Amino acid sequence: MRKLFAVFLLLMPLTFLTAQESDVDDVTVMEESVGEIVPKTEEDVKTDAVSSASLVYEETTEVIEEEIHFLQRLGIAFAIIAGQVFLIWLVWFFFKRIENKLENAKGEKIKPLVVRNFKILTAKQIVKVIEFFLRALKYLITAVQLFLTIPIIFSLFSATKDIASTIFGYILNPVKSIAFGAIGYIPNLFTLIIIVIVTRYVLKGLKFFAVQIEKGRLKIPGFYVEWAAPTYKILQVLLWAFTVAIAYQYLPGSDSKAFQGVSVFIGIIFSLGSSTAIGNLVAGLVITYMRPFKIGDRVQIKEVTGFVVEKNLMVVRLKTHKNEYVTFPNLLILGSNIINYNTSSDEDEEGLIIFAEVTVGYSTPWQTVHDILINAALATEHVQKKPTPFVLQTKLDDYYACYQINCYTKNVSSVPRIYTLLYENIQSGFRDSGLDLTSAHYRIIAKE
């Protein structure tokens, strides 16, 4: 269409020259009708015709040059498209080679993900995960190439320059705003870095003192060794909370309503959904500083007796003598009576007193019963010779007397076995003495 228009412009001067004689009279008449106008000579008319022809020629030349430029831009556009197609093909070919290598290395170089003998991911699953991310990266690179190619092609032509500017704005404006925002945030970033560095070094100092206290190298009067670790954790939480409170104002977008709304929402969810958890946490701290027991102690909580195998800020776990694991929330423990059998077996204590009761008829002298019970206790394994076992008479019933043998032991972990051996020795002692542990009961039945 543009070529036809150029040919039409080239023919315009010839048409103008052939029609110049017939137009002279018309021009003269028009000029006379206006007023006092000097008639144009034949030379003037020819001069005007030549000027018009030159102007048309220049316009035609410009059109031809514009057509040439249009063809050049079109060729550049095709070249860009061909180059991008080649690059996309090259990217896809590269990712295809990587996927093939992954398939070949599935059983050799890529091993299953195992944590503490638990297989989390097999080699096949790991390969599938890697292939998924590679495929996503491939599509992302392709999309970026297409998104950059279209505006570049549109910018080559005057009719589509505005569209190119709009599309480039979709990319450049967010990038520009992010870049300027990042540059403007640099001072606050340095402030945050300094705050975090100071906090980390303070925590390192606190950890150093905690470790020294745990290892017994540093002793503080009234501060027990088992308090070191929980105290460090409490100070760590408080220090990080203080750090967040200071650094909050330097975070990007901290003044925005959206950021504040999210913070309030998280706070409400945390406060409403974790009341019991917070209660257990506080109870765990209280129990820690109460020191009712430690790991490895034999304790009784409620009606459960066992060894403490785990103690944290939320729960306490006991392992019974039957290898049963019982979990108690700290809130329940805080409101319960706790019996710790290990506290009586410390070095400065005499030991834990275990006892057993027997009933013997009044026909047997109490001195004889005392001797039998004390000898049975002394013959029992893990029973201490000093302090010496002793007997208490706890009851004088209608038909028998109740005797209680008490003996000391520091082997708290073997209490059930000690009781078993003690009962066996008591039975053997009475049998060897020719006495019967059964007590006679008399019942009078009246008959009419």
C-alpha cells in the first residue's frame, strides 16, 4: 500500500506541469476578484510548479526512506524472534540434559534422605522433587524471555511504541520501586544488623556463664547447678523479645496498617489458642526452680511411681518399673503431691527406709518376732547394715499383734527387688523358727 502511495506521489509533478497552462487564467481571474493583484507571468507559474515538484519529491523520498526503515525494523524484529526461539530451545535442551542425568544418577549419586534410621524421602522421590523445581525454573526463564521480547519488538515500530512502554512499565516500575526502597532502607538495615550482632554477643556471654555453672567451675551461693540451663533459656527468650521490640520500628512496612493488623491477628490467635500451653510453660518454670526432682529420680506422682526420663517446660515423663511411659502436664504436677525417693539416698542422708508389716499371734513372744524380722532384713541384698534395721509394733488387734520391719537402702532403683527379697527372707525366718505367719481368727456363731 505504501509503494502505491509513493508511485502516486511521483506522478503528481507531471500532472501538475501538463495542467499549468489551463490553470493560469483561473489563477488570474481569482486574483482579480480579490482586488488589485498583479497578474503572474509565465515564468512565475513555471517557478511555482518547479517548487511544488521539488516538495513532492522530498516527501516521496522521505516515504521511501521510511519504508526502508520499516523493512529494517521488521528484519530486526524477525532476528530477535529467531534469537529468542533459539535461546528458549537451548534452555529447554539444557534442562532436558539435566533431567536425563538425574534419572541416571538416581541410585548411584542420589541417596535416600534418612534421619536417625527413618527414611524421609526415597531416591526416586528426591529426583521428582528436583525435577519439579527444575521444571518450574525452566518455565520461569521462558516466561521472562517472552515478557522481555514482546516489548522490545513493539518498541521498534512507532505505532506500537506506547504498548511497549506500558509493558516495560509493568516490569520496570516494580523493580524501580523495590530498588529505591532497598536503597532508602540501607540505614535501617545497618541499625538492625548492629542490634542483632549485639544481641548475639550478649547471648554468647550468658551461655558461657551458664556452661561454667553447669560444669561446676563457677559457683554462685544459692544458685543450683540445674538452674543454669533453664535460666539461660529464659534470659534468651526475654532478650530476643526485647530485641524484637527495639527492632520492630526499623522493619520495612512496620508503619503500615496491614503489618500492624497481621501482628494484632497473630497476637490474638496466640493468646486465645495457647492458654493451656502458656499455663504448662509457666508451671514448668515454677517446677524447675522448685527442684522437686531431677532426671533419673524415682518419684511418685498421683498414683504412678517411676523414674523421671524427661523434664521440659511443657511435660514430665516417667518410666515405670514395667517399662511404661506416663506423661504428666506440668499444670497437673504443680497441683499434685510429689514423692521423691532419691532425696533420701543422697550421700549426706541415711538412705530410703523400706518397710514391711506382718501379723503374729500373741502366743509368740515379741522379742522372737523382732529377732526374726531384723535378721531377715540384714540378710536382704542392698539393705544397709548401718543404720541397723528396727521393728515397730503398729497395732495390737483382737487376735494378733502387727509388727513393722524398717530397713535402710540407697539403691533406690532396685526397690521392687529389695521388697521381694525381704519378703522371701521373712518367710524363711519364720519357717526356720517353726512359727506360722497365719493368725487365728475366731468367730462365735449363736444357735437357737
